[in-house]
Amino acid sequence: MKENKNNEVVKYLLENYDIKNANDIAYALKDMFKDTIQTMMNAEFDSSMGYEKSDNKIEKSNYRNGYSSKKVKSQFGEFELTVPRDRTTNSS
């Protein structure tokens, strides 16, 4: 990661989290990690479905069917993810 990218991450942390100590930094990193995993999972689901959420312009053979909650354990601690589901359950 380039130095300017590191500076952007630090700036983001300071602007969006009330950081006063090391525990606050750990919480912020856990939150960012969760958001990153959630975004990647949603993008992979969109790709596997062959269309983005709310795309009504194409004919579909499979449909989205809400979300399920999953508890994940990581080096940053436990957190909940919302896992997208499809009707044929091939992607979740």
C-alpha cells in the first residue's frame, strides 16, 4: 500500500470515528474490515447472479431472496454479516 493510501485511511479513521486510544482504533479497524467483507460478498453475489440488485431490465432465471445473518470470527473479533440469498440457494 502506498504511503498516500495509508494517509487516506488514517484521515478516514480520524474523521469517522471518535478515536482516543488503541481500543478505539481496534474497534474502527474491525468495523472497516466487516464493511469490506460485506461489500466484497455482495459484489460476488451480484456477479454470480448475473445482474445487480434492482436490475429489472433483464430476464432472470433466478431471483434474490433476502438475507440471512451469519456470525463471523476473525482476528478483529466476532461480528455479524448479512449474507444474500437466492431462490435456488446455489450462491449462498
